[in-house]
Amino acid sequence: MATALYRRYRPETFAELIGQSQVTDPLRTALRTDRVNHAYLFSGPRGCGKTTSARILARCLNCAEGPTDTPCGKCPSCIELSRDGGGSLDVVEIDAASHNGVDDARDLRERAVFAPARDRYKIFILDEAHMVTPQGFNALLKIVEEPPEHVKFIFATTEPEKVIGTIRSRTHHYPFRLVPPAQMLEYTQTLCDAEGITVAPGVLSLVVRAGGGSVRDTLSLLDQLMAGSEGTTIEYERAVALLGYTNSALLDEVIDSIGARDSAAAFTAVDRVIQTGQDPRRFVEDLLERFRDLIVVAATTAEGAAAVLRGIPQDELDRMAVQAKKFGDAELSRAADVANAALTEMTGATSPRLHLELMVARILVPESDESERGALARVERLERRIGLDGATPNETSPPAKAAPKAATPAKPAPQAAESPVVATTPVAPPTTDGPQSPAVAEAKAVTLQQVKDAWPEVLESVQKANRAAWMVVYTATPLELRDSNVLVISFPSQKDVEALKQPSSPGEGVGDQLKQAIFAVLGIRPALLARAEVAPTGAPSPVVAPVDSEPEPTEPEPTEPEPTEPDVEPAVDSAGWAVAEIPRSVEPEVAAKPNRAAAAKTATAPPASDPPRYGESVVREILGASFIEEQAVAPRVTPREN
């Protein structure tokens, strides 16, 4: 009958112990410098080397060449305490789970008084020390506190908090840890090579994952696979079936169907999980780990993913890289959160299949998630549809169509007048040494709806770059995008339009700041065409001209419309009355029944030396009224004479 794998390869020196350097290094130093304590407490998870380390420490203390940090392996003590030895009379191992009372503690005290039979020390190893009762610990307290010179105590436990404080305070406490997966993979591969076993790709990573960092559990599972495999090869399918994990092909099918938004294929794969008798909770665990792997692959390079996801074959890493491109970062994170929440809900659930199917439905429909996470997932899905997420600086795409030197806009709408602000050609992005964003890397075909959706971000970019420019454009609204190179925007007043087209240094104008913000957010640099929402009465339609060059001033032909109201803007005197100035040359007597349009035209500011005129005569002249007569009106009440 073959010996168990974990017994055949039990370490015999501290150098052979893996993953516990935080314990072995201080112990070896204490042995070399002859500073060994009388009592030790080894704590940590099961199967991580506590009892093995206690036996190695006993070999080091009782070695004929010791105390030493490396036992010779040749003296009687080393041979008796080796993995094939029968044990030593001077090293006593006690199972504290069955010897935990006061009587057992009293018996140990009586045995400790006697000197060792042959070796240097009499060593007591108490395994599962947390099982000793408080009364038993109290009975041991005196001898642990002041033992004879030839006595050493080593307590091993998985629950150090259950060891009473008076015992812990008299020991040197060394905490053991679970072995990291990387070291465990190397160790198991070494054992397979020593046993002459060929392992299929991906099997050892499953074994290490099932072992959970415990060396003994991992070696027990590997021993089970070796015993149940035909010949000297451990096949992947046999390992998956024996360990209870989901086959990678089924996981790939589920991930591909979710990435392609194929609901029918996704639920078919879920049904296959149930029909093959797999545990739904274990399937969700495997799916959650696959989402984690995809997040790592999407966030790192190929070399970085291989360094993090050790033990996974390269072809599977390449397949996961293709799968990760079907998702966005936010969508992958959301899917992992949904799977994690479903895993929690399935604990103790009476219908795990129902929770599994609901989980797949939530992942497939991000519209059902009203949180910010769901909104980000929907935005990423839209970006992938229009091709805004897959561009990198190395990818090539047809360049955007350049705008002409001077863009001629279409006929303006009758309710708004267009103002000549921008008509320029798209400018190539500045070259930098660092990576560029997808929007900067290449020109995109952008729609008006995308401009409207991204407009708040554009305004925020302008605000960060130039707050004075933001004060001008924050009231602007995109109206029309013509051929992806002319953007029509509207302002509530003509003053904002004039402020937008006000000349300044090249690249520092308000229009330049707005174009740069649009380019940073959307990846396009369109010409800008501004219009006021309410045009002034009688204002001519302006001619569109580039903002980069000064337009030739053209005076519109004078047209004198018949105003319905006076066009003279009245001034306000100190008393709050509205007044209007009349030219000195026009007298009320001569201006009897003047033409109303002529009166409005001639009502200009008088010379600075003439005083302003106002009053009843001004009103008559503007309205074209003439004086008829003046009548005296008697008061209704006669004042009383005193």
C-alpha cells in the first residue's frame, strides 16, 4: 500500500518548508545564536506546517551536532524524528483534543520532572492546544512558566485566541500563513516531476485552487487525482469532474453568449449546468472567478495577465483577451458584482436554479439597473456599437473628411439670424510622446445626438481651461451638425454671439477654446456657426466668414422699414422720467405734421454744446400732433376764502 503523498514528502528541515519564511528565518537565527526559548506557540490554518515545524525544531535541538538550524540527519535522534522514523522517547507528541483535562496536565507535569533518556532536551509537543480546558491550562501554568532546564514546550493550534492569556504570555508566538498559489504551483509541479506524472494544462491550477493554500489539502487532492488517473497522465476532464469545477468550455459558452447579448444561448448553457448535475452555487463561484480573470486581462497586458493568472494556459489567456473586448470595464465590474450578490443570495436558498437564472437575466439587461453602475454599462454598450471604444493609437481608420476653407451654411431658419463665427478646417491633434485617448487618436463620425449628450462635458472642459470663455459659452445650445464639420449653436442674445467671435490672439479666443474642448471630448474639430435665438428687428443676415481671418467689412444697403414704434431709445432723467432729445434745428412750429419715419430718422443726438430738449413739444413732434387751443377748466370745488 502506497504512503500518502503528504507523508512521503513531509519536510525534514526548515529549508524544505515552503511559504513560511516569516517563521523559519527567525527560528533558524535563534538556533544559530543559541537563544532558544523554553516554550513556543505555533498557530495558523490547517495543513500549513505547524506540527511539521515542531518536529523539525525538535530535531534541531536534539541533533548530535546541535543545537543547529540544519539537522545532520545521521545521528540517532535525527533518524528517529525523520519522516520514516518511529519517534523518539525524549520527544513526546500529545493530542490535546483527547488529553485536555486536569489529570492529563498533572501526568505531563510528573513526566517533565525526569531527565531525558538519551538526548539533550525532553520536548513536549501539544497538538490542537486550543482543545485544552482552562482548568488543564491552569494546571500546566506553573511548569510552563518555570520549567526545568531540560524541558521545552511547543504548542500547535489553529485557534490561538482560545489559549488562555497566561499561557500565551509565556511563549514565543509564531503565526503560520496559507501558502501563496505561485509557490504552491511550483511545489506541486516539482512533486509531479518526481513521481513521473504528466499533468494536463490547467489541472494544477484547479488543484491549488481547491486546496485553498493548505499544503496538506493540496497534496491530498493531487494524490487522489494520481490514484484515479489511467497511466501516468492526469487529464483535464477527469480533474474537473473529480474536483467539481465547471468545465472551461461551458464557462466560455456562457461568457460568449453574454458578451454577444444572446439570451437564448445563455439560458441554454444555464440549463446544461442543471441537467449535468452540477452545483449551481459552484457554477456561480466559477463564473465570478472568470469575470475576475477577464477584468485582470482587460486591465493588463498579455505579460501582466500571465504573471497574475499563474497556471492558466496561454491559449486560454488569449481566448479571455478576446472575450474581454466584448465587454467594457464598467460592464465587467457590474457583471462581477451581480454574480457576487447572487452567490450571497444562494446561501441556503431552496431554489438555487431560480437565483442562477435571475442572475443571468440581470447581467444581460443592464437597463434594469437604475444605479450609476448600470448607466455606465449602458453607455459603454452604446459606445461599442458606434465604434468609440475600440480605437487605440496603433489602429488605423479612414480620416475624417476635412472641411473647406470657408464653409457656406445652409439658409438660416426664419426665427434666428446666423452670425459669422467659425468656418475652419479640422486641425490634426498635437503629437505627444504618451498614449492618446481613442477620441484623439482618430477622427470619428459623430452625430448631433452625441454632441448633445456630450455637451455638458464639453462645457466642463471649457470651464477647466478658461473660465472667462466658459462664461460666454455656457448658455450655448447645439442645434445642427452639418456633414460632421460645421456645428450650429444658438445663444440667447446677440451679445453672446459677438463675444464668441471677438478677435483675440490665435488659439486663445472663445471660439478656439470651445473647439479645443469639443475635440478633446468628441475627437472632432468642427467649424462653429453661432446664431442668436431672437434676432434684432431689421437686422440683415450676416455672411459666414472664417474666424481665423478678419472678414472684409461690408455695409448692408440701408433699408428704412416703417417702424410701428419710435426707434429712439429714451434717456432717463434724475426724477425717473423717460426723456428724448430733439435736434436744435427742428422747431415745434415748423414740424407740424412731420413724417413719422423722418422724425425717427432725424431724432439724433444734438451737439455737445446744445442743451437737451424734452417735454410736451417733444411728444407732439414725435407723434405728429399739432396744437389746437388751450381752454381753462374751472375747478370743481371753489376754495374757501379766509
